[in-house]
Amino acid sequence: MQPKGQSAQIGPIRIGSGAPLAIIAGPCVIESEDHTLRLAEAIGKECEAVKLPLVFKASFDKANRSSISSFRGPGIKDGLAVLGKVRKQLGLPVLSDIHLPEQAAMAGEVLDCVQIPAFLCRQTDLIAAAARTGRCVNVKKGQFLSPEEMGNVVVKLRDSGCDNFLLTERGTFFGYNRLVNDMTAIPQMKALAPVVFDATHSCQLPGGAGTQSGGQRQFVGTLAAAAVAAGADAIFLEVHDDPDHAKSDPATVYPLNQLRTLLERLRRIAEAC
């Protein structure tokens, strides 16, 4: 069971154990330095307006795309440089994902939180490398795993020297090209660690558009609200100022111009709970 008072720390932001609902948000992928900085500033203002703490998220490399021709991002060196500017210029803690153990040390020099993608959540060497960075580690639950099986991930993290970590729920495979969410996964995993709910990826239709994932963006708010009511400690949202033309996950990234309304709704639910 989760020790009483267990929480995770991402930069100055505490998540779990009665801390305020946190938001992890940003574009799916770094499209350019200018766009990333502008979007980080805009999302930061929206979160500040509703008094919810923000961890900025953007991927430097989308290595698990459906198609070899999909846009992947600037790569680790240039991508971390951009995230470093977000951190320094805007004062926001930053999160990004790694796909190879050899990326961990370099990422840990810049990131406040190192993320393990859902498809890679059983890769022992990757988890151990992330744990050794000394940074917070966020592991997304694979679409193929039960909540209870994430206990094995927690053992790997702890045995590798990491006690500062989060687990993320992002949906479960339901046949082909479909995800469903079982909200009981949130309290089950909270017995292990603070829990993040990934509202945008939970609305994906994996591979549903042939060479890319489809999605049902209209249900992001519904799932996010349900997750907060179920006890999620943080909500993960991929956000874009022009969703239909986003270079990654255009079917599910959330519109920036609708973000404040959603955040206000989530804050009210969190306060009521």
C-alpha cells in the first residue's frame, strides 16, 4: 500500500497526498522553439488564472509513431535546449519522454520529470536508467497492463534508487483501434503512487486513421472530469493553438482557446471532492 503522505515532487510542484490538483500540459511534440515558448507561456497564463500548478510537457522525439513518415520532432539535443529555455525563461518545470536508456542521463540534466511511454513501461533497463537520473519519473501504464501489474514497475523504480515517481492511467485496449477507461484504476494505482490521468491520449483511436492515430477529442473533458472525481492527483493534457494542424496527434490535442473553461471545471470538481 502507498505509505501515508507519499507524494511526488516535480520542481517546486508537489503532487499527491492532499496537494492541489496539478496540470501537466503542452504540445504533443516540439514543433519549433518559437511555437513551444509561445504555447508554454499561454498555457501557463491559463493555469495561473485558475490557480492550478503547471508542469510543461513536450516531446523532443516521437519515436513510436504509426508511420515512418510521421513528424518526430527536433531530436534530443535540440529538443532539450528548447525545454531548457522554457524552464529558464518562463520558470516552468518541464517533462518529456525518453525511449532509450542512453537518453536518460542527458535528459535528466534538463528535465524536472523523465517520462516512460506506455508502450515501454515494462522495459527494465529504460526504467532503471530513468530512476538513476535523480529526477521525478512518470511511468505511463501500458494499454496492455492491469493497474495491479504496475506494482512491478514500482519495484523496479525503487530497486533502482527512485522514490520520487508518478503512475499515469491512459486507457486500456478494447479490441482494435479503441481504448476504454476503467476509473477504478485510479484508486487502485494510488495504493502504489500518486496518479496522473492522461485525458487526451485516453481519447485516441490507436492507428485508427491508417498512418496515424485517430481520436475523439469531444470526450476529453468528460474523461478528465471523471478522473478528478475518482481521485486523480494530476491531469495530463496535450494542448495546441491550432489542433487540426498539429504535427502530432491532431485528433486528440486539446484546443488552447477552450482550456480555461476545462480547467475551471476540473478545479471545481477537485475542490468538491
